[in-house]
Amino acid sequence: MKKRIKILHLENSLSDSKLVHSLIENEGISHDYFLTNNEKDFIKIIETENIDIILSDCILPKYNGNDALKVAREKYPHMPFIFVSNALGEDAVIKAMLNGATNYVLKNKLERLAIAIKRAVNEHDLDIESKQAEMILRESERKYKELAFQNEEKSKRAEELIVANKELAFQNEEKEKRADELIIANKELAFQNEEKEKRADELIIANKELAFQNEEKEKSTPW
């Protein structure tokens, strides 16, 4: 454990506090040490000092270790919390662990404390790293799904655009066909009009011819 940690010690006995602090220093644990023996200061310190681990006696004149554990779990559910106390009954130890204590070290076996602190902090750090990795993975999955959705939407729009272009090309082709048909129809109409004009001219000539013939008949008829 190389990082510097902040340790909050809830302890009423100054001699026990000095012993615990000295042991932590002798084990080479880089740390800042905060000591309190009452609820008010305990809550203030955990709320303002970014504490990494809590050490606590079980029973103090001004506070109770189990109450401190409850406060810690409500505010910081995953913060390591180690009871450092004199021997208690098995039921009390089990209750403490069920309430969320990380470990329990007897004051007459403080040689176990440094190992317990290192293990608790390392496990907490690994838990944080695991959660961060899980969050990164979830975010990556979310972005992947979003990207896949966007690509799917783009594919749909591309397909719709292809269909629309085909429809537009068909419509343009139909317009060209109707235009060609209109040109042919106009040519046919012009031809028919030309034929009508020819027949009209022929009719005029025929009428003139008929009038001439009638005129000649009238001339040859005796009176």
C-alpha cells in the first residue's frame, strides 16, 4: 500500500490511541491520523476529511462504536470500518460484522492491526476500481448500442433514399415517355391539319372546276 491514507480513530483512551498510532507508524503506513471520542467530532471529521478507514472501540463513555458504524454505513457504505477493542462476547462480534464492520482486532493482539488495515484499504481500492471498470464497461456498451442504433438508422435512411431515387427515376422516365408521346401526338395533329388543308385546297379547286364546267354548260345551251 503506497498511497497516503486518512485514518479516523474513535477511542476514549489516550494510551491506547498512542499505542495504535505508534504501531501504524512503525509498520510504515503513510497516513494522516485523526482522533476523537465523541459523536459530534466523529461525524464532522468523516464529512470533511475524506477519511479512508475508521478504527473504533466498541464502547466509549460519550459514544458507542455500533452507533458510529451505523452512521458510517449510512453516509459511506463501503468505507472500511475496523473495531479495535477489548474482548467481547461472540454474539457482539457477530452483530458487529452483520452490521457492516470490515474486521475486528482485539487490543491484546494489535500486531494484527496493520495487516487488517492494509487488507481493508486494498480491498476497498480494488472494489472502487472494479466499480469504475464496470461503469466504463457499461458506458462503452451504452455508446456501442447507441452507435449501432445510429448506424441502423443510417442504413434505413440510405435504403429509403435508394427507394426514393428509384421512384424519382421511374417518374422522370414516365415524364419522358409522356413527353415523347406528346411530341408524336403533336406531329400527328400537325400532319392531320396539313392533310385537312390539302383537302380544303383540293375542294376549292374542285369547286372552281365545277363552277367552270357549269359555266361552260350554260354557254353551250341554246336559248
